[in-house]
Amino acid sequence: MKDWVNKAVSLGLGIAAATKEQTEKLVDELVKKGEMSRAESFAFVDDLLKKGEEAQRRIEALVQERVQAVVGDKKWATKEDIARLEQRLDRLIARLENTGGDAASKPDSDVP
């Protein structure tokens, strides 16, 4: 899930970078046409970048909020939990094979 979120954020950053380049091209054209001064263009681009960064922060917070809502307080098994269970199963199977199946009637709580 975290990998998916990171990819989504990276995609957003890629789009933002492309948009920045297009915005700068547009502003350069406006300056060339005399519709905007160079100083105004810098202020304009700076303002757009600030708004874009703020929008990105809001989107990241929203994504994090949604992920948390989906995942919630559920207790997911970690890789370590699964590895520990696999080891326990391996020991149980080995014990069953060594005892000819008699170990099946014994509780597994004593399996190291």
C-alpha cells in the first residue's frame, strides 16, 4: 500500500514538473509579447509554485487520511509474524514426521 502511495505522489510530482515547464514557457511567451513584465513573470511563477506546493501538501494529507481510514486499526501480519509462523509449522511438521503422527494429539504450545 505504501509503495502505491509513493508511486502516486511521484506521479503527482512528475505532473507538477511538467506543468512548471509549461507554465514557464507560457510566461516567457507573455513576456515576449509584452503582456507581462519580467518582474511580474517571476512573481507569477513563484505564486503558482507556492499554490502548487500547498495543493500537493493537501493531497498528500488527504491520501494519508484515506489510507489510514482503509487500514484503520487492523492488525496486519508482518513479515516477521509470517516467518515465525512458518518456522513453527516447519517444527510441527518435522515433529509429526519424526513421531509417526503421534504428535498430532499433543498441544503445539510446547513446540519451540
